[in-house]
Amino acid sequence: MSGSRLWSGAWAASAVLGERAATPAPPAVDVLVPTADRPAELAVTLAGLAAQDDPPFSVVISDQSTGDPDWTAPAAQAMVRVLRAQGRAVSTHVHHPRRGLAEHRQSLLERATAPAVLFLDDDVWLEPGTLARMHDALERLGCGFVGSAVQGLSYLDDVRPHERVAFELWEGGVQPERIRRGAPGFERWSLHNAANLAHEAATLDLEPGDWAAYRVAWVGGCALYRREALLEAGGFAFWGELPAEHAGEDVAAQWRVMERRGGAGIVPSGAVHLEAPTTVPRRDVEATDVVDLDRPVGPDRPDQPVGADGVPRPVEVAGRPAGRPDRPTPR
């Protein structure tokens, strides 16, 4: 087996033959998995990660379950063992008290050290090769994040062309964008309903392993960030502005990153939603309605967004040419 994943013939070499395992390559990606009261779903999520080859990655699991941590369930524990046998570093943490989704994500981000971080929800299975496609896209596009929107395969026969009208491929490279609720670009949210991306992928002339980048409003459930881009945009440090019960924290963080570095979704997605009941039943408070996204973050916030190459880039307000002044949108 090629790549950074050890094959099963080498799993026990150190125990049986006394051979010292080769020093693994440093992770290019830290996979950050927040979980709570979903042991079965977490096991499936970890199984998806165990099927990934390159790039080298580590896994950080942070648990907020009301009882025993999810990774102690037999199936999840087995997948942790598989990942470790494959040469992946897996760390597990209990994180209490609960202070909300944003605080939980911020605590995971503060544990990360790799150049890229994949925030992966605990109810998402990844097709083999998904992480490689996402990492390739992030490197080649040079933007702040790349997402694989989760798809519900129970909707494969539910074709919704009216929800895919806003689909638009990026042409000429990803650029910073300003997205706000009710403004141009926000209507792209419907692209990620049901199995819309699977239907869109079927219309594109892509070979296995290929990907295409498209414009998004945000990407939930499976987003790969350039870690420095997320940190310079403040990460999820706004958690203290929110009540413990909230939603949309990933949207708020992504909008800040998009405005500075740009962001994109890739198709095909390869991320499958397990369609389990939500563990966040109360969604009365949306982070984007509370957090002041226009407030400067960080003492060295540049006056103009910069790309991964360090070159300043004009902000493109969705629906208007880059550099054109923004005008308030009536609400």
C-alpha cells in the first residue's frame, strides 16, 4: 500500500519482530472531531477516516457526552485502534462544561498544530480519497478553506433542480467574497440540501478522482481550513458573545475567512451525512445574527485581504465586481 497509511501486514511488526516503526511523516492535516452522545455515529465517522490515505493526518476527538465518552463504545474504540495501527496519531479528550458549539470548536482549534485543519462532524462518513481531494484543492486554489458539503443519500431519487439554480463554478481562481444573510450569494445555501451536490456532480464531466470548485454561502459538517487563515480571522473566539445554546458558529467563522482569503466547495463531495437525529435541537440563536462580523479581529488585521501567496486581493461582494463599495442591504 502506498501513501502514509500502514497496511495490515505491518500493524504488528514492532510487537512481533521487534522492529522499530518508521517515524511517520508529520501530519499535513489535523482532523478535529467534536462529539457528544453519538457513539455509533462516531464509529462510522472514524471508519471513514481509516479509509483515507494521503495526506498524512492526525485525529483529535473532543467529547461532551452526558455519560461515558463516545470513543469508549466498542465500535468506536475499535476504529481508534485501527487508526493508530495505521500510523495515525489519535488523541481523545473530555471537554466539560458545555459552553456551546463555538467554544467546543475553539478548544479543538487550540489543540491543532498542522498547517491545515479539517473540522469533521461526528455524523459524517468520508468516501475513500475525499481527504486527498480536499487537500489538493486547498493547496491548488490557495484560498482560506475548502468544503465537502454533506449529502443525504436517502434523497438520491429526490432531484431538486430549483435548489441548484445558484450553482456556479469558480473561474479564474477563488477570490475573497463578502456574504451576509439576505445579500447576494446567501441563496447558495440551498445547494447543500438533500443530495443536490450528488445530482450536480452527475451533470459534470469529471473523471474519478477529479474535483471542481464552486461558489458557496458556507459549508457545514466537513470543512478543511488553512489553519493560519482561520486563526487570523479569529477562529471561533467569538464564543463568549453567544449563549450556550446556539447554531451557525461555522457560518460566522467561514464568512470571516471568506472575506479575507476566499472559500470554496468542491464537487463531487464524497461526504455522506448519516442522517441521525440532531444533538442540537434548539437553534433559536444564530451566531451570524449576534456576532459583529465586521469588527476587526487580531491586532495585525490587514486593511486588504491577502491570498496564500501574500499578495493583496480585492474583496468581491457576491453579485458585484471586486472592489466595488458595499452598500447596506435592507433587512
